[in-house]
Amino acid sequence: MAADHLTDWIKWARFTKLRHFVTLADTVERNIAHILQWFTSRLSNRVMEGTSSMIVEIIRRARGFSDVENLISMCYLVSARRRPT
């Protein structure tokens, strides 16, 4: 069902001949398998994105570390305070 709706939307977007819609339709068509996979697995990259932004913030606050061990220790320390959702 989702595949049918997505395929219909791709056809509609191309029919509009609006450059940005056509580009988006091409992108969606290239990634349609990954998009449809979400409907069965419900997995997303939100945890990884959150972890990445946390590490970037640690680096920004510290203005660099003398060695990588200190960075890793700080990441463990900060992530231990976060509760999983």
C-alpha cells in the first residue's frame, strides 16, 4: 500500500514538471527501497544523530582535548547521564 502511494506521488511530481519536484521525485525513486523499509522495521537514525550532536557539543565546549582518551572519557561521562528513550 505504501509503495503504491509513493509510486503515485513520484508520477504526480514528475507530471508537474516543476524542477524541484522532479528532482525530489528522482531522489525518492533512487531511495524507495530504504524509504519503504521503514514501514516494516520502524528503525531510524535518531539515536546516532543524537549521539553525534552530543559529541560535537562536547568538543565545542572543551575547545579540543590534549589526547583522544580524554575525549572518549568525556563522551562516556556525558552519555551515562542521558536516559535512553
